Amino acid sequence: MDTIKGRAFSIIDGNTFDMRVTHVGKQNLYKYNDIERVRIAEIDEPELNTLTGRRSKLLLQQKL
């Protein structure tokens, strides 16, 4: 499993965010850009055009 670390700078929705990559694992199989869009696996959040979707985006923003 690849590892990247960095700072989230843009929350897209309740399970997706953009990240500035500052560290890439030495054993990674893939190459990564300076900015990556990350989707959290196995989490299915409501669409943004719903009240619960907007809430889930805010919750992710608070956690990150």
C-alpha cells in the first residue's frame, strides 16, 4: 500500500479532498504529483446538493 502525507487545502465533499503532498513513502509503487485529489475509501457520503451532504462536507473539513 502506498503512503503519502501532506496538508489538505480544499474539501470537495464529505469523502474527497485535495492535498499538497509533502512526503511520499520510499516503498510506493506509484508516482504522485505535488497536489493529489484523495477520496476516502469505503465511505459513501450524500451529494452536496442535500442538507446532509453539506453537513458531511463541514464535518470532514473540521476533522482535517
